[in-house]
Amino acid sequence: MEQLFDLALFNSALRMLTPILLAALGGALCARVGLFNVGLEGLMLIGAFSAIVGNHYFGNTGAAIAFSIGCVSLFALLFAYLCIHLRANVIVVGIAMNLLAAGLTTFSLRTLFNVKGAYYNKDMVGLPKWEIPLIKDIPVVGDILSGHSPLVYLAIVLVGAMWYYFYRTIGGFRFLAAGDNPLAARSLGIQVRRYQYGAMLACGVLCALAGAQLSLGQVTMFTEGMTAGRGFIALVATMLGQSGPLGVAAASLLFGLMDAFSIRLQGFAMPSHFTQMVPYAVTIAAMFFFKNKEFVKDAQSSGTSSR
Amino acid sequence: MDKWKKLTASLLGPAAAIALGLLAGSIAIVIAGGSILETYAEMWKGAFGSLYFLTSTLNRATPVILVGLGAAVAFRSGFFNLGAQGQMALGGLAAALTALYVPGPGWIVAIVSMLVGIAAGGLWSAFAGYMDARFRMNLLITTLLLNYIATLFASYMVAYPFKDKTGSAAMAQSQMIDNAIWLPKLFKGMPAHVGLLLALVAMVALYVYLTRTVSGYEARMMGGNPLFAVYGGVRRTPLMLGVMFASGGLAGLAGAGEVLGSQYRYIDNSFVAADFAWTGIMAALLANAHPIGTAIAAFFLVALQTGGMGVEMNTDVPLEIGDVIQAVLILFITVKFVRGFRRRRKEGDPNGAAV
């Protein structure tokens, strides 16, 4: 058992949960203003790809991340405009965004870099690993928390920031009100649409960071469809965490741990198929304890708030 | 006159979506260094150019239509079943194994295999429905998660216990099924098979069920207004289990048809790679879960994909051009233009009920 659970497991769990956590926080922002964002996967994929493109052309991770944020924000704005101003079906647009991202990244991979499948270039620089001065010397905590890319720490800070924004600021209350009951919020003079655009844009930025962590964090390369369902997992984390920052963080932690755990199990001659199932099976088991609202209540609340 | 105005207004959105899709495609073609007209001509030829290409489009459309119908019946009843991918994989796997190991005359085994495929997909889907009805576990999440478990399980089955060890060892796939069990082709030497007829029968049956039967009316009522439906005496749990079984069963039949009529074995990852499940769900969403509209939408979405393959074969433009056009088209197709928007606001949001 000692080989199964050690500090490195938690260390890699933290690394694996970061993209999921970042995207899930974005999903939570959208969910809170009544936009159910199925397009996390696609936005993340665009983020991962544009981060590599930025890295290739600017040769600098900071510029690469900025470029990635710019690109994904553009798509997020399009998403928001279609759903908010043109009243398109949010789920349809979300799934279309996933298809568009898959097609567009593969298409661009072949036209920009002339490769199929994956792009790798040894000249590209990955994200730095930060050793945090004081914490790294603490025996247990240091091994877990130290030596990650800056985005990992940013994700943790963002959980706190979002909690503070939601529950301790006036803007956050208005944000939640705009989602809870748009009609009532509008009658109080809250610009509901402005909050919806803001949420979508912030979600784009978060997904860009999630994608950058994927393509620049652990490995410095892009492969077709490299998000591999993480966007959907993030969506599940959003719903499981009931769109609150702390709940979302807990759900993402569960996924990160199970992910790291499943890789560890592969060392025990288990077929990888079963170890890969572990995160999903555990989530279903966890859902047993987070009951859904009664569908009657669900229907009643959807009757009072028009989207 | 008013009727014509309504018709043109309802066609305005799709027409604009198609125009924008083609425009985005043109930009992509220019960036890739191709000629726009030539590429689109190749695309048309790749999808409908000859009887062979047309039937191969129809062949690919068969599972997509079935998955779409399955999604449509669930959406109509207000149950958001996103688990088609896993249900289809289990249906395909179950059909392949039945066809391999059950003895008997070919056509009987074929029918039994399809029924087993339907049962496998249907039960997997009804399991998610049961968890929602009994333990109030969100259907949307469970169906999404069960996808991964089902596809991984199917991959395991053909990678270890039922792996084809006779041919090239590298592929994870089951053995080839006996050709007495293969579903007959519609035209000699052409890809489309009898599964297409089954899909069309299912389409008509679903249309009749939804519009002409009591149970279909209850299902639509549940989708339109669950409170009213329950108040009116509809029992939600049996309805949910039944609808989810039908929905997953159609996805299972899609997998079974693909195995028995087109691939003749269960090949790991082949359903996921072709994106049958999500295209089918998309078709149902685009057609607002109308059975006949779903089938038509499925056919055209698939035509864009097969057209893309024609483009890749004959020009330098990558086949993903089809995906790009398809995605842009879908992005804009549910857009409501100003006229519709004002009216909708009064009625409330009819699409909101599906979520």
C-alpha cells in the first residue's frame, strides 16, 4: 500500500486538477448567471492550441498565455453574443463550440505547422516550475505544494477570490441575483446582460488558462483533442459543486486525486481501462450523497425565472 | 399571404446559418491555399456525386439518424440523455458478441443480435433513468459519466478477453462475424445496408407514437410542463424508465446496425472517432426533437462530413473543412432574428424546458 499512497500522489493530483478546476470555475460563473456552458471542452482546446501557437511565434510563455487568452476571449464573446443577444439555444451553441474547436484546431494544425496528430518543437519553452521559498522547506506540505507551474497557484488563489467576490462584495451579490431571478434583478436596475457577458468572458479567460496549463504545463506540445474529455469533467465538477467556488474546488480535487490514483494503479498490472474508469465511477458514487433537487421544485423555479 | 410570411421568416435563420457556414468555410479554404469553387465542387461530389458516394453518405447517416431519434424521444419528454456514445458502444459490442457466439441460421442470429444490442443500450440508459427516479441523481451528469465507463468497458472487452488474435495483433477489435449474419446491402456493391430502412421505420414509428398515442401525449406533456403532467396524473417514474429505455435502445440499435451491416466486427474507438453520437444528438437539437426533422438534419450533417472526405482525397484542403462548416452552421442555426425574438419573449422560452 505504501507505493499506492505517498506524497508524490498528492503532488501529481494537484497538477492534474488544475485544468479541471480552472475550467470548472469558469463553468460555475456561467451557470450562476443562467448560461449552462457545455462548451468548456472546446474553449479549453482552443486555449491549449493558441498557447502553443503563441509560444511558437513569440517564444515566451507570458506572451503565449496572453495570446491564448485573447483568442479564447474572442470565441467566448461570440458564444455570449449568440446566446444573449441572438437568443440561440445555449446547449446547441455549446456543443457546436466543441465541434468547432475540434475541427478548427486540427485544421489549423495542418495548415500552420503542416503536421498531423501532434506538434512538438524542442525550442519551445514550457511554464516555469516555482519553488516557493518558505513553504518548500516544510516537510510534508512542501513536497505537495512546491514545484508547480504558476497557473496551479493561480487556480488556488482564484477559488478564494471567487468565494470572496460571490459572498463578500456588493458586485457579487448583484451577480448572483442576476442569475437567481433575472426579472427581479432587472426591476432593481441590475444590468443582467452585462453580468452575463462578464461571466462568459471570465469563463473564456479561465478556459484559456486551463488550456495553457495542459499544453505548456507538464509537456510542451499540442496533440489533437488533447483535452480528452476534461471539459466535460469540469462540467460535472461544476454541477457536483453546485456552482459554488468551494464545492467546485472540492469536486475538482476529487477528480485530480482519482486521476493521479488511476495512473498509479496502472503500475499494478491492472488493465488501464479499469483504472481510467475510477474517476467516473467514484463521481457517480459521490453523487449519491449530493442529491438533486426534486424535479418538481426544479420545474417551479424554471417557471418563475425567464432566461 | 400571412402563411408565406411565416414560412420565409422561419427559413431566414437556417438560410443565414448556411450562408455563414459556407463563408467561414471559404475563409478556411483560402487560408489552406485551395480554390473555393473547386473545393466546394469536390465537397458536393464527395457527398452526393455518384450512387456510390450517395450510398456511403446514407450508410454513415444510418447510425446518426438512429441516435438522433433516441435523443429526440428523450428530449421531447424533458429528459436530457447525453449518453448516446456509451449506449451505442454497448449495443455494438453486445451485438458483435451475440453474432459471434450464438449458433443458428444467419438471419435469425442477425435479428437476435440486434435485439440484444437494443437491450444492452436500453438497459444502460434506463439504469441512468432509474438512478434519477429513485435516488434523484442528475440525469445529465450520470448519462455523461456512464459514457466513459461504457466505452472503456467495451474497449477492455475487445482488447483482452474477446480480442481478435488471428489477424494483425496491434488492433483492438473483436473477431469478424460470419458473413451469413451480415445485414444485406440495399444496392449490390454499395455501402448502404438494411439498417437504413430500420432507421426510417423507427422514424415513422416515433412520429406516430408522439403524435397519435396516449403514452406519446403523456411524454410530450412531461417535456412541456412536468408540473402539469404530474397534476394530470402522469406517473413519472414508469414513463421515465420507458422513455430512457427507448432512447438508449435506439442508440444500441445504431451500434448493432453499424457492427452487423458495415464493419462486421466491433472495432475499438471506431464509433467515437466517427462522432456518431454527438452528431446524432446535434441533429435532434437542431430539429427541436421532431422525428422527421431529426432524420433530415442528421442526413445533412453527415453529408458535410463525407463531403469533407471527398475534399481531402482530391485537393490539398484537410477534411476537417467539413467539421468547420458544420460547426459554424450549427452555431448560427438556432439564432432567432429580431422578429422571432419579440414574439418569443411574450411566450417565454420554449427551449428552456429541455435543460
